[in-house]
Amino acid sequence: MDISLTERPADLLLIDNWIDPACDALASVGWFCARDALSEVLVDLMRAELDELLEEGRLHRAGIGREFDFQLASDVRRDWIFWLARARPRQAAFLDAAETLRRALNRRLFLGLFEFEAHLALYPPCAFYRRHFDSFVGAANRVVSLVLYLNRDRSPGDGGELVLYAPGGGEAARIEPQAGTLVLMLSEEIEHEVLVTRAERASVAGWFRLNASRADVVDPPR
């Protein structure tokens, strides 16, 4: 086992260093970004996990929609993904860290976040993800989106920047996908896109969700 898997989730997140400004930013402008917000250990853990999954051929083409509405749409997105689960120790360590963040966001912002889901994402050269929201107003599922970048040694001109749009449509930020950069945003309010990348682009993308289950519907699907 990686020795880092024994570290406390809060230590992997370095959460005390940025949780207050993150909550202030989410409440005021709807998004937050910080470089080196997480331990290099956590970044390296997830990059190692992605590399291992890639070698095993476990990644699959991402699509849009869920269950019966799922479809591949190469004109919308061209990334490859693997949904995280606790069966693999590195993924469990990341999910434990995300649970620490979920509780902190609930304490400070009273969001009622119920659970977290995430996938590893790999954008090969020429891949992109067109402008979109992670959740639609009133959908009552995804509330806060998270992105953690895993790319070391990227160069100017490699592309793949994350562009955030302010409510109303103007560009709010353009974020380089450098390893250790963390982005949080309100899923219903911040439209965003991934620009065409000219070099491999790796990340973890996740969502803190409400419990939208009903007597006849389990959401998210299991």
C-alpha cells in the first residue's frame, strides 16, 4: 500500500489553508480556484491511479446524459473517463478527502450536500468539452462541482484551459490545467467549457449532490 494512504484526509486536502476563502468565493461569485490547494501526495496518488487504469484499458469514452438518455456526442465532448469507487485504495483515499470537504462546505454554507461522485478524466490531444452547465436550475442534484488537475510539466500553448463564464455570459476566468490546481463552482450557475487541448490533459472531476431520491426513483442511479 502507498504510505500516503495512511494519511488523514484533511492532511491530504490541506483544507484549513483555503476552506474559508473558498466558501466566501462560492457565496459571492459562484466559483473558487487555487493553485497547490491540495497535497502533492494526493495529486500523485490520483495521477498514478489514472496511469494504471489507462494501462489496464479501463477508461471509456464519456458521453452526455444518463441511463436511457446516455449518448456519445463527439461534437460536445471527447474525453475518456473512469468513475471512482471505493474498491481501489487510491480512489478510496480521494473519496475520503472529498467527504471531509463535503462536511466543511455544509458547516459553512448550509448546502445540505448529501454525497459526492467523481471520475478521472483524460483528454487526449484535440479533445474538448463544449460550453455547458453541470446541472440545470431546479434539477436538484449536482450543487457544487470540483475539478482537480493532474498534469505536470505542461507548457504554454498546450491548450485545454477551463473557461468559466459569469452569470450573464461574460468570461470570468481562464484556468490553466496545472497539477494541484483546484476549482470549485456552483453547478447550476457557472457555465464553463474545456478548450481544445494540444497535449494530454488529466483531471479528477466531481460533484457534491443533494439527495434527490424518491420512493420510486434512486438518484443518482446505482
